Amino acid sequence: MFYERVRESLAGRVLVGEETLKLALAALLSGGHLLLEDVPGTGKTTFAKALARALGLAFGRIQMTPDLLPQDLTGTYLLREGSLVWEKGPLFAQVLLVDELNRATPRTQSALLEAMAEGQVTLEGKTHPLPKPFFVLATQNPVEEEGTFPLPVAQRDRFAARLALGYPDEKALLKALRGKDPLEGLTPVAGAEEILDLRRRVAEVRVSEELLDYLLALSAWLRGRGEVRLGPSPRALLQVERLAQGLALLEGRAYLVPEDLQRAFRAAIPHRLLLRLEAELSGLTPEGLVEEALRAVPVPVEAA
């Protein structure tokens, strides 16, 4: 199985939990993008590099800074020997690590929107397609706020899921500290064609009407809460469904079960919710509300 090959290739090299790896791969196979939010030093960059190498995909990295301009990402036309020549920017990769996304200005952040949504960039009226597959892993630090810019709602809505790698257990950490370079000797176990084929198969995973009703009921519960200023968008619900289909496919199933939707809902919805100020001051969190919704909304009995 695809997941088993990737998991075994990364074992002992990156400190990431099984559920996190599955959700990251499900985001890739669902055609979405991933937001990694965690404290510095938890291995986000190493994870992105190792994942790209294991999947046999071209890797690119952008370090976001406040003085970065949109053309620093997309590329530009340069005058050479009397003619304009297209110079590609770092966006033209298959797995793109956007480090510290919230350090860039909103103008530069918005340069990613077209790339993430449509797999292309437009410059000087010309459209340039990005490589396929195109998968963005963006990181942001939730602790340090000085010199950062909040992600616009539209930007957050482009990420299929938000994950945190978290701290590894002490034994795994000690082994990693004593080990060699995690990328040394890491060889691809997949390729672009296989991933594109798996993306097509994700769309074929069967979703029953009962599970679609369940997803709509979860969304309605959140939107109906007075503490919520902005609930899940229609795009968010579509991405929850596709993310759940990716999880099912990774586990060898051609149909969805309620647990798939619940896991996808936890990963895809909290970063999209906006709470009212009084709710935030009272200590309420989007993650807490999502858990309340999953407890309150009845699970369909016969949903497979």
C-alpha cells in the first residue's frame, strides 16, 4: 500500500505521528494544501523535505520575510539581449515549503492564492501553469507575534488542513539526536504519476447520503452558535469530504465511514472558524467548539 511504503521510508528519519502523516498525505491526495502550525524546532522543515524526497517530487522552499515581494515568489520577465525572458520563481515546485507564512505582508501572501487554488500564476497578462502535483506546506509560529501579519480569511480557507507536529517522546528524540542526517540515503518510494492516479481514485471513494447529511448537520451546529462569527464555508465542507475520502483510500477502503469525516473535520475546520471577541476572552477555542459539535450531533448508524 502507498501509505505503508511512505511510512516505512520515513520511519526513524522524521519525528511525526501516524495520524499526522496520514492527514498530511490525505491533504496531498485530496488536492489540498497543508498548514503546519507549531513552535520552532519541531522538525517542520525536515518533514517537508523528507516527504518530498520519499514521494519522488521536486522540492522548493520560500523563506517569508516582510520585505518579500509577490514577484519574488512567482518570477518575473527579465530583459536579456533585447528580448524579455521568463524567469521562474520558487513557486514552480511540486512540494513547496513556505516557511513562516505569516511573516510576509498580506500583499505577498495573496500571491499564493491563485497558485494554491488554480495551480497557475498570472504575470503581465500571461498564465503559467505550475508543475503537477502542486502541494504547499506552509508553516507559521503560533507563539511569536512580533513582526508577523495575521493570515486573511481567504488565505486560511485555501488550506485543506492545519496540523501540529508536536513534541516527540523522549526516546524518539534521543535517537534522532544521535542519528545521522535524516535525508541521507532516503530514496523515493513513489512518483508524480502514482500520486496523480491516487488523486483520481480519491474522487471515486463512495460517500453515502447519510454521511453528507451528517457533515451538513455538523456545519449547521457550528453556524448556529452565537459565539461563532464566521462558520465553515461551502469550500471548507467540500474539502472535509475530499480529505475524508483521502483518509479512506489510504486505509484501503473505497467508501467512507463516520470516523473518516470526524478526523477530517477536526483537521479542516478549526483554523477556518472565527469567534466573537467575548467568546475568545472567555477562553473558548475553535478546537473546543469542533469537539462540542462532534459530541452533540448524532452519528448516522448505517452510513457506509
